[in-house]
Amino acid sequence: LGLLGTVIGIIESFQTMAQKGISDIAEVSKGIGTALEATALGIAIAILSLFYFTVVNSRINGLKTKLKSELSLIEKARQR
């Protein structure tokens, strides 16, 4: 999403430059601002997603280890 917003913002900037020229810096800046906002939002979402992925993945690995241990104990008990 961040990359898509960046591309759209840059396209807006180029369209403004084509229509009004590079001298109207305020209008060109709007598209660049949109691009930067989208990039920042995309990075923030990626960082939060990575954090939650790491937490959930760690819990899953812990549960898998515990489950393997419990299954090992059950197997040992069945063999007796």
C-alpha cells in the first residue's frame, strides 16, 4: 500500500508539472507530500506486522515444543 501511494503521489506531481510547469512548487509539493505520507504509512504497517508476526510465531514455536514434549511422554507411557 505504501508503494502504491508513493507511485500515485509521484504521478500526481508529474501531472501537475506537465499542466502548470515546475514554477508552481506548491502544487507539485502536494503530490510529493502524498507520496511521502503513503511511504511512511506503509513502513509503519510493515513494522507493526513484523512485530505481531514475531510474537505470534514465537508463541506457536513454544506451543509446538510443549506439544512434542507431551507427546513424547505419552509415547513413553504407552510403551511401558
